Amino acid sequence: MLGVYAIVGTARYGWNSAHTLLAAAAAVALLVAFVIRQAKAHTPLLPLRIFSARNVTGANLAQLLVIAAAFGFQVTITLYMQRVLGYGAAASGLGLLPTAAVIGTVSLGFSARIAARFGQRAMLSAGLVLIAAALAILTQVPVHASYPAHLLLPLLMFGAGGGLTLPALASLGMSGATPSDAGLASGLFNTTQQTGAALGVAVLSTLAATRTASLHATGAGTAPALAAGYHLAFAAGAGLAVAAIIVTATVLRRTGPVPPPPATAAPADTPYRVSG
């Protein structure tokens, strides 16, 4: 909470202000104190041994980065459609419907088969590339953009990337945990997701607001200044996705295709009972 408060406050107080630096220092101090406490506690809330599994650590770090980019994207693209293109709230919501539909279609209909053929890490890498590319395209969206010509393609790409990324992260995040640590790994994974969402919205929206304010101060028009701020936010989101790609390539262990379970024949003398 203090970290998010420090980031959001920069729009009013600046990055080098005492307000920002004190809040950020307090957030870091609390995080360090938490780690020290967990290392020494007899029954820690978060046993640090969980981070010895590379796939658990890598998947959580990659998720922190890509969820920050994804949730920041959801906020900034909605604001872009409303404040720059003049869409209403309902139209902006409908504008994001293709992204949600593709995420559901890919994650439920194709991700399992893709993972079975190429492995979870390869599927994750492909999804992150699509997300980074979609955000990079959005940095070039003009002020007077057309939804079919300028927004639909990156929104579909983002949906496809999300549909590949989310199932792969969940599988990789749990794959390195022992059975006794399964609940711990699941709780850590969910906490990382929530933390990434909060930080992503704070960082990307703050960058957009700061950029817009600076352009306003130089006499730029409202729509161009807003568009430039959202472009910066999209660029930052693309950078977060690229960082997640690097984590995937360097930290996560390669996973091969998942073979189908072998068919086993029951012994000839096995009794069968058919119930109606």
C-alpha cells in the first residue's frame, strides 16, 4: 500500500519530493522487515524455501511484470477510448469485448493442446511476445483513431497473448512446488497477481498523467496531450512484457511437450459392475 501510495503521489509531489521518498523508503523497510521475519520465524507465513524452486520464482516474477502491464493496459486503453476518442462508458466496455472473448477462447479451447505439443514455457513466451507487440502497436495509435483500423488488431493480439500467458503461468507457478507446498505456492501466486495489478495501474496511470500534465504546461491541446500520455503508458507496458520475456528465457526451466497418459488395459479377470 505504501509503495502504491508513493507512486501515485508523484503526480502531485514529484519523484524527488520528501513525500515520495519517505513513503517509498517506508515501503522498502517494511518489505525487508517482512523477509527478515520470515527467515527467522519458527512457523513463517511465507517460508522462503519456496523460492528455491526456479519455476516458482520465475513464474511469479514473470506474472508480476505481465499482470502489471495487463491491468495498466485495461485502465489506459479505456481512458484513451473515452477521453481521446470520445466514446461513452458502454462503448468503451464493448470495445474491450473482443479482447475478453479471445482470452477465453484461446485459454479454454487451444492452450492445453499448444502446451501438450510445445511445452508451457514455449507457450508462455509466445503469449508474452503477442502482448508486447500489441502494446507496441498501441504506442502509434493516432489521436483521431478508427476502432476497426487502429484498435481492433492490437486488442485481438492482446487477447491471444493473454489466453496463452495466463494458463502457462499458472501451470509453471505450481510445477516447482512440492505437494506439501502446493497451498503455499497457490497463495503466493494469487498474491503476486494482486500486487502486480495494483503496481501496474499505479505506475502506468501515473506515467500517463505526468506526461499529459507536462505537455499541457507547454501549451499542447487536450487530446494530443492525453494521447501522448497514454502512448507512454503503453510503451511502459510493452517494456514490462519484454522484461517478462527475459525472465521466462533466463529463469524458467524448459518444459517439454506433455505426453498423453498411456492407455492401460484392465486384467481379463477384472470384474466390472455397470450401474444404471
